[in-house]
Amino acid sequence: MPGTITPATDFNVEKDCQELRTAMKGLGTNEAKIINVLGNRSRDQRLEIVVKFKTMFGKDLIAELKSELSANFLRLCKCMLLSIPQFLAKELKRAMKGSGTDERALVEILVGLDNKGIVAVKRAYKSTFEADLEREIVSETSGDFKRLALSLLQGHRDESETVDKELAKEDAMDLFNAGVNRFGTDESNPPFPVGVFRNTLLTRRYEETFNSILCSRSYRHLKMVFAEYKLVAGEDIEKSIRSEMSGELELGFISIVKRIKNTPTYFAEELYKSMKGLGTDDDQLVRILVWRSEIDLVEIKGAFESLYGKSLKEYIREDTSGDFRSLLLTIVK
């Protein structure tokens, strides 16, 4: 799937380094030059610039930017000068920093990565913060959401392209029986004691079944499971999850389902959430655009306009300002 940023065909690392140095030298800063370089080079090219800049001038490029820029524009520039694993490791750290955890950011990152990506982010987290990501997630989350996050963090999802239709039917039936059909039809002879204890056991079985299937099966397989589930349950699996779960756990499972059904649509919806209403979630906006800019941002833009009747660029233009807006629009193209 194409991104909006591709490698510059006329890339000259020394020329770009000199351009950035000139933009930050003397009185004032030429933000337009910085935007032109960072917004029109691929990530690999930008990482090459970081190394070459220090070789040419004996200065760290990110440190130089910190001394010249501020606020969201500085944050966006810094994010663009990191590898994807480093960037997402820092985003996970930010999501767990201070009082409270940003579960939406945590889920968005974990469901958006494949097995290889999860391994790379865990490694980057360890090298950047000298801490184990799994241990930090354990300390910052709780209950069934913690189990879901840890399952995703293992990076052991089946990534094969083969689909077993009979197993898909079996999985769909297991999800149905554990969920909307879990009370059965014979309430006069319940398998568990009547009351809270029984409901707790049934709810736990429901969550464990969903966790096991949605965190381990391949995306191709789960698409068939969702189709089979609708035939069995008479409703979409998203509706079942919303009726049976709440809070962070609902957010987690709904995110998995949406990501599997249609990745560009999932991220388009998340971008819309970052900008709707009063104020903008700049962290989420930056995270998605920087992360997906070389993966599938073209499709995300298309999905966004189909869903909301207005282009992503128009929303960004209305919700942001200044050099921050200019660089975001350069990324989006």
C-alpha cells in the first residue's frame, strides 16, 4: 500500500545538511527550508541526514532543532528524525507517563504492528529507556485490558495466508457461545450458581475466548470468522462487543476488529477522532501521520474523504496552524 512520502530521486545528503544548517544559522530560523527538507525525504533519507549532519558540523541535528524551534512543530520534526521502532517506543512511553495511561495510544500502536514490528519496538524500547516494555505495561494497566495488551505484545499472531473454513466456523461458534449466547436457553438448570458469581465466571470465559481468538489468528482467517459470526449471531461482531463490554476492553477489541476489517478505514476514523470537537489531539494526529506516511497514508486519505465528505488536508488546515500545519500538510501531500 503506498504512502504519501517516497524517496527523493535527487537526494543529496550533503546538500540537505547544508540547507538545514543554513536554515538555523544566525538570527532567526528559516522554517520553510526545514519543512521542505523533512517533508520531502523518506525516513531512511532523513536518518541518513541525521548521521551526516553530525559528521559535517559536529552537532546533533535534533539538539540544534530544539534550540531553534518549539511546541508542536518541534515535536513533529523530532518524530520525523527517528526510526519507526524508536518513534513508536517513545510513543508508548509517553502513553504510560504520569498519572493515568493513554489506552487509546497503546492499543492503536499494538494493533497496528505486525509480529516483526512488535519485536522491533520492544527492542527499541529496551535500548532507549533501559526498561522492559512488557513489565512497564503490566505495571501501568490492569484487569482484562492488561491481558489483552500483553497478548498483543507477544507478537505471535499467525501471519499465514491460508484459511481453514471449518476452523473459522468453529471460532465463530465459540465466540457466539461465549458471548451473546452464553446464557443458553435452559435457565432452569444453569451450569453455574445463579447470581453475581455465575455472571462473573461467564463474563471471564467470554473475554478469554475473544482474547484467545482475536489475538492469535491471522487477519485473513479472522475476516472469515467475522463473516461466519454474522451468520450465526445475526449481528456484526462489533455490535456484540459493544453490547457485552465497556471501557478499555471494549476499545481494545473494537480496535482489533476494525483494524482487521479495513486498516485504512480504522486509521481514518482515528484521525477524525483526533480532530473532531473542541481542541485537537496533536499527539494522535502526529503519531498516525508520521507512522503511516510511507505505509498506507494514500489509502487512509481516500477512506477519510469517503467517510467524512471532506479531505484530510481540509480538516488539518482548519484544526492546526503555523509551521506545524505546514509540515503536516507537506506530509499528507
